[in-house]
Amino acid sequence: MPVEPTHHGALKRVLVRHEDVNSPLMFLNEVSVRPGEVIAAHQHEDMEEVFYFLEGEGTMQIEDETRPVTAGDRVIVPHKNMHVLQNTGNKHMRFLCFGVKVVQ
């Protein structure tokens, strides 16, 4: 599967697109963030995101809270929450990320 840039910085390999499934799953991506790189602040109006970290270390900011993240950590970002991810380590950070459409 090809690697492509994300909308917010970093590189991703799209494993599943919304069009591939008949469910609330919006996407499943494997993402790689270079040392020092930042995935810029953004939010999603209609979906939650779940991050599962495979390699590397960094910080995840959700709204006003910043926490360290490393391999084995899982972070859920609620819809409409601004979030930023930064690789603070000296090697690539890799994680799986999937978005799920909020049902209201």
C-alpha cells in the first residue's frame, strides 16, 4: 500500500477508507512521524479518533491537556476536541489511527 502525506503533517499508509466498508469506520491508517515533527492542531466535527502507538515517543495534546505517549499507549480523542501530536524522540514514531463517525 502506498505512503501518502496526511492533511496535518507526517506520512500515512491508508489501510481502510470509509468507502471500503459499510460501517461508521471512517479510516484506518498506519502513520509515521519523523523526529521533531508535529501533526498540527486540528479537530473533527463528526468523528472520534483512536491512536495506538507502535514505536517511538512523543506528546499528545487534547484541548488543554498534554500527556506523554509511547509504544503500547492508546489515546481516544473525542469529536470536536482540538488535538496535536509531536514526536519528541530521536527515531520515527509509528502508530495506528482510526476514525469512527459519531452517531447522534
